[in-house]
Amino acid sequence: MTKQVVPETARRRRRPTRQGTVLSERLIVETALRVLREHGTGGLTARRLGTALGADPSTLYRYFAGMDDLTRAIGDELMGRALDNWSATGEWTADLRSLGLAIHSSYLAHPQAAALTASRVTGRPREIAVDETIIGILRTAGLPDATAIRLYHAFIDLSLAFAALDAGALALAEEARTTDEEMWTSTYARLPAESYPHIAATAGLLAARMPHSAYPVVLDTLLANAAAQLAAVQAASTTGR
């Protein structure tokens, strides 16, 4: 049987924790983000989180049904933060691009949490608000619903996939990450042209490009395709008159 979670309004502590704070879902999620940053994905436990909050670990289960429920709340927070400083301009491709970059940046700000949550569907309010915004932009632009949902699917999966990929690199120990990035100059740039003519011819470009995320480039490709699909819909509508 699923554990009953006490509503937020009914579970606020009457007295502060040992650190003098009053628990809330938001405080627990923010503390969990700090624990993840300091200890990695394997370090987020109820015991460690309770210690960081100055509360008994069992207290967490008054706010969340379990650690998996907390994981969903962390993902919801990262997704929601993308909307915090984003605003629509009314130009749909520009709005989608800026929102996609905001989602990507929000996850990369917390790489350990991104690795834990990027593949999850939270079903929580902040995530739902982001989804509603994306679908609304696509539908308002004039795309048919089936096309809008197909593009929404591609857009959100692309954003989260790159968030997970790029966060994985950021979550590496600094020495390992530096070694990986230097591989383009320490190994690839020294490959013999006789055996690897194409890599040798582009080694300088590879070294300059590969340490950076490909997300903006691929996002622009997706948006160009979406714009072309809308143009085709509009042209068909005009022809059919």
C-alpha cells in the first residue's frame, strides 16, 4: 500500500529543527540539491539529508512518500526553474529556443541532480507548467495538434537528453573531465594523416568544438525543421482555398 503523504498545510513542524529552521517541501528539495552536489547521486540518502536538515530522517516521510518521490520533486524543481527567468516574446521559434536553453542551463547548474532526474516524468506542477508552455507555443504558432505534439516530444526529449549528457561530463571529477577534453589535442590531433586523413585535416576544428555542448546547434536544426513544417501547413492551407 502506498504510504499516505500528509498535505503540506498539515505537516509543518510546530517547532524548528536543531538548526532553527522549519521544514517544508521546498527546503528539503533545496537541501537535497546541496547534498547531491557535495556527495553525488549515490550520496542522497534519508539519513544524510536528515543530518543536513538537522532533523530525524523519518521526518522526511511526512513530506514525501519515499526517496523516489523526493527525486521527482527535485526534477520538478529543476524543470520549473527554467521558467523563473523566462518570458515569451511572441516570436515562437525564438521563444522555444530561449526556453530550451533555459531548461538545459537549469539542469547543468545542478549536474548531479540532472543525472538523477533528467529521465524522469514527475507529473508535478512546475513540470506541467513547462509542458503546457511548450505545447501552447507550438499550437499558437498554427501547427496542427498532431504535429505540435510530435515536435513537443522531440523538443523536450532533446533538451533533457543533452542536459543528461552534458551534466554527466560536469559531474566528473575535475581531473577526469580535463583529461577527456584534452584528448582532442593529446590524441586526436596527433593521429597520422596516412591512417586518419579526415580527422587529421580537421583536428584543429575538433579541438575547438568538441569540449562544448552541441545542444544549441541541434536545437536550431529542430526549430528550423519545425518552421519548415509550419510553412508547409500554411502553404497547403493557402493552396486549398
